[in-house]
Amino acid sequence: MLMNITVVGYWHAYPERGEATSGYLLEHGSTKLLLDCGSGVVSNVQKYIDLIDLNGVVLSHYHHDHFADIGPLQYAQIVNKGMGKRKKNFTIYAHQEDTASFNKLAYKDLVKSVAYNEREPLKIGPFAFNFFKTQHPVPCYAMKITCDGKQIVYTADSSYFAGLADFANGCDLVITECSGYSGDHVGQYGHMNSKDAAKLAVHSGVEKIILSHLPHHGNHEQLKREVEETFSGDVVLAKAGLVLEL
Ligand SMILES: [Zn+2]
Ligand SMILES: [Zn+2]
């Protein structure tokens, strides 16, 4: 059986018309998880699945472009449960370093919350998650997902550092943030530009990367060309509905 990942939203900061910020649908058999749940994700994920089929969400951090739609998603679970439609339990997995935000994730017995940490892998259905703290203004975790011998790393938000490339070493696919073009100094805000994304790809030794968390200016094709100047592997630009199987 294959593991599937669908790009639900890929915008940095806010969604362009009709689209969404960070959100990736991860599926294997009947297990369906969202990696992050930014603004527009609840609406857009329904292009691919019914909300009642979601098992939960794994959150990287508490910035709005990654968790703005958690509230609506909780309501959807509550409403669907009330109508007798929901069959699955629903769990939000997140770090607990921002206690006030973490404590808002659970709702009665309808939405559960589970804290993850860097020290122990987290098992969710067929997936094993490992977490790694990134360099960002608020605590944020990159995640490595292992399933049937395949590995995906999602960087979430981070500036470039060697440890992140080590974390991604040898995986089959990296979904990396790419918040700016080569001349954009986004590192100071805890983000990567195309040169940083290329460095991550080269140093981690992966063969394929998806550029996501894309900026609102310029032509995204240029990001891809800038990465390809130093990285000889496969570079894919995130877009809504892009599906990768591995
Ligand atoms: Zn962020
Ligand atoms: Zn972000």
C-alpha cells in the first residue's frame, strides 16, 4: 500500500483567493491526517476527502498560517458528531511549549489533544513521526514521517541550519518551506529562501523536494530555477491538489 501526500495549501502568511496556507493531507489506507491546518484548509481539504474521514491533525507550531483553521475543524467534528455522522475519534497532536495554545486544542471528549516531543517517536496508525526543533521565532517542529520503509520530511518553518539537513538525511522526499527568492533576506525571520532550500536539498542527500510555503511576489518558476542551479535532483513547486505517492 502506498503513502499519499496531497498539497491542500502552500501559501506563506495568508491564502490567495480561494486557496489556503499550510496544509498537507497524509493518507495511508483509511488513516488520514492533516499536517498543519492553516487558513483555508478546512474548506480546501474537502476537495479531496470528507471531513468525517479525518483522524486528526499534526501541528508544527502556533502561527496563524499553520493553525488558523483548527477552530473551524473542531466545530466540524462537533457538528458532525452531533448529527451522528462521525465514526472516528479526532485527535490534534502538537507541542506543549505554548501551554495556552495547547490547552485550547481539546474539546470535551469530542476532540482529543496529544503532546509530542523530540525525544520519543509518535505512532499514529501506520505512521511513525519523529520531531525536530527548527529555528523560528516561536517553538516549531519539523517532522519525519516513516511508513512502509519510506520517509517524508516536512520542514515546517525554519531558517537554514546544518542540523535540519542532518534530520532530513536519506529520506525519500522533503517538503521544504521556501518563503523567498535568492535575494530575499528571510533567514532573519526564521525562514528559508530558494538558496537555503537548495542547500538543504544538497546537504540532506535527497533526490526530490517540494518547494512550499511560497511567497506572494514574483514568479514561483524562478524559485525552482534558483534551486536547480545547485541541486540536481527533482524540484517540484507546490500547488493546490498536487499529489505525491511513495
Ligand atoms: Zn511560522
Ligand atoms: Zn508559516
